Amino acid sequence: MTKQQNNSHETRQVVRELLGAMTEGREVRAWLKQFGKLERSRFAVIKIGGGTLHYELPTICSALAFLQKLGLCPVIVHGGGQQIDDALRLADIETPRLDGLRVTSDQAMPVIASALRETSLRFISALNANGAKACFYPATNVVAKLLDEEKFGRVGSPTSIDFAAIDAITKRGELPILTSVAIGNDGREVNVNADALVRELAIGLRPQKIIFLTPTGAILDENNQRISVVHLKSEYETMMRQDWLVGGMKLKLQQINDMLTELPLTTSAAITRPDMLIKELFTHSGSGTLIRKGENIEICREISKLDLSLTEKLIERAFERDLGASYWDNIDFEFAITSDSNRALALVVKQNGQLYLDKFAVLDDARGEGLGAAVWRDLRTFAPNLFWRSRVGNPVNQFYFSEADGNVKIGDWQVFWIGDVKWPDLQQHLQHIADLPDSFVSDQS
């Protein structure tokens, strides 16, 4: 077996392991296909805090080595707050914080730079031990300007990055490892904020994903529960006013919002734990908090105002089947909820005087962006009492079971409902739904 054949065999084995470890096989394949179209350096930027790197090093190295076996080379930025604190304590140097930044004296800067370099080298050594190939990206490739030397000392903001050097590293199949040290216009080292470095990398590379690995692994709400998706366009201002969003997470959300405003709609950010990195990258549901620019979600209550041609194309693409010629003639339209880009739709009609979800159509990439979740959330608002059905064995039923207040299997159909449906002829209504004719063309030959 040649080396190329052996590498191909290993990659197929890794993919099989990935698919076998997850129930969402179709989603995994879709993401692998999508990532495979990108230049290696534009797959993802991953930011790892110093504390997370220290305590989760084996888990992080294992996940990154796995990605590399798939041919994916994320650009890695790590901090080193804890490591810097330890080094400065040993050197008996104090570095107060001001406006969330570490005031960095001329005396402190070489100690900070040395601590971060040592952290990078230990990280690279651990990656190599896990079978990954990583390359230290030197501070000389990042230029930064001082923010306010009198106020902050040697603290700067990145102004330029040698992206050609990053491309060269990823094309060799290696992981670029960057840390928060740059070179100032005066040729001396500058302490830069790791999140600011991530921002400049993201704007320059325009990656598909920007991942922040943190101990909490998500933005948590007032009940300490994970917020799965944040659509900045519709939710940012409200979230920033919440009392429960405080401290570092509030600042991080603000930084992510500022960053995504300068990036394409297809770029997303996510906050997750190191042990959930693979699931975050390869499933639509993810594991932490997915943050997107978002789109406007609108409700249409008149079928005459709905673009039937575009809506039909969306339904047929989502279901991979053709609608019957008389579909639009046979529905008692109530309302439709759609996204700006026409990639997610909830079409609600009347059946026996009750609201019925006739079509919930979401394209694969829209699921990954959380558009389906946004449409579903509005659907729940506008239809507190709702029925729908799904084929037994449909993979999306797992989601429906979690959302529905009740369900029953009738023949080939699983019939679901939300709301108070305790009325005498409920069984007849459920049977009516199960007996509805198929709206798609049956012969797909």
C-alpha cells in the first residue's frame, strides 16, 4: 500500500469513527462536504483561554489531532492568563488591570512574552505526542499599535497579520499556533488581547467557524441553562440589558457582535467546551451556544403575499421530493413564517378548524445557522395550539418528541400536538390527520 493510499484509508477510518460516534450521520456528512470546499486556513479559528488550555490540554490535543486527520487545519489562538500570573509572581512584578486590560510595564513585557512562548511550546509538544502536526506562529508576523502607552504601557491592538504565512502552514497540513504577543511599530514586543487577535484573524481569513473554548461551554441564562442559539440581529440588544449576563461573558458577546458585523452572513461564532468541540463543528444542534448575525423572521398571513414559486422550491429542496401540481389549491392557508433568505419555512393551514403545521422546511445550511430554531420559536408564539405529523423513523422526530405536549403513532405516521387538546373528538381529529393524502408526487422515478 502506498503512503497516499494509507493516508486515504486512515481518513476513511476516521470518518467512520466520527459517524459511528454520532447519531446525526447526515449532518456530519453535510458539514464534512461543506468544510472540504474551503481553503484550509478558512475552516475555523479556535480561541483557547490560558486556564482552559492548562486544565483541558489532553482533551484539546485529542480533538485537534482528530480534526487534522480529517484534513482540517483550524488556526489556533491561545491565551495564558494563569501562566503569566505565575511567571510575574515569581519575578515579583505587579501588573494591575485597567478597563479589563493588563497594564504592561517595560519590565513585565519580556516576562509575559516568555511565559506565553513556553505555553505555546508545551502545547505544540502535547499536540505532537497526540499525532498532530503544529507550528509556532512567531510574534514577528503580527504588528500592533500601542493603545495608550502612558495609561497601559506595552499593550496594543493588532493592525496587520501575515496571512500568507498562515496559508503556508495550513497548506503543509499543520496547525498554526498563535499567542497574544505582537511587534510594535518601534520593533519591540507588545502584549495584545487574545480576543482582539481572534477578531483580526477572522476579518482577514473570513472563516466558516469561530470557536471559543471555555469552562462553562455556553452562555447561560438566568436559570443557569444553556442558550443554544443567539441571533444577534433580533436578540443582541435585549440580551445585553439582562441582569444575568454579566462580566466576561457579556464582554465576549459584545466582542463577537462587533466581529460578526464585519463578516459574511455564513460565518458563525460558538462558545463550547473542549470535550464538545467535535459535536459543535459537525452537528446542527451543537453543544454550546451558537452565535450568528441572524436574519429577519417574518410572518405572512395572506397567501397572495407569499411568493409561491420560491416557497415551493424551498419545500422541494428540503424534502427532496416534488410537490403535487394541485398542492396550493388544496390547502386552507392560515399563515407562513419565513426567513429573509427563504431557507426556512413553517407553513400553517387549517384542518377541521384547527391549526396544522403542513410543512416545516429547513435547508441543511440553515439548520447549521440556527434559522430553523428561530422559525420554530416564532411558530410556538403564533400557534400555541398546533398539530402536525411526521413519518415514523424520520430523524427529526427526536426534536419533535422533545417539543410536543403529546403524540400518537397511527399507521406510518407519528402525529404530534402542542397545547390543550382535551376535547371529546380528539381521536377522530388525530385519525383525520393520519389519513391526509400525501402532498408530494408519489412516483419519483
